[in-house]
Amino acid sequence: MNLRPLNDRVVVEPVEQETTTASGLVLPETAKEKPQQGKVLAVGPGARDEDGDRMALDVEVGDIVLFAKYAGTEIKIDGNKVLIMKETDILGVLEGVTAGA
């Protein structure tokens, strides 16, 4: 299934944190923090300004972004968790970083 976000919404695939610490301890699911980094999978066309013109988004498909801890709405698509959030919930774009790094 394909999901096309509307207006200034963005679909982000959260990057889960490591399940093992540097010392080799395995973290249980309950000890993990909510991810705050993810890969942009889809972007909407942008919100409209007062004149009805579209305002382009600052993020693009493939960008690795940082977002607020409880940002967006989590849904499952084809068994994968994704977040749909407003572009304003994105705090920044990580330059020169690949997903999971």
C-alpha cells in the first residue's frame, strides 16, 4: 500500500535504537526509549499560504531527520510502523548520516 500525505504532513520510518548496550547487555523492549530519528518516506505537497499558493517543504524523501519524542501519529503499513507528522514536528535534518547510524 502507498500512502500519500496531505498538505505539510510527512511520513517517517522511525529508526529503532540498538537492543544491545556497548558492554553487551541486551535491553528489554520496556527499557527502550521512543525513537527520535527516522527516514522520510513521503512528503505532502505543502500547506497553502494566505493567497492559496503552496509552500514547499524543507524535507525530502530519503532525508534522515530528528523529531520530537512524542511527535506524530503511529500507524502500521504492511506490518511496518511509520509516523505521520507535521513538518513543524521535525526538529532538523541530519546531513551526511545514513539511517541507523
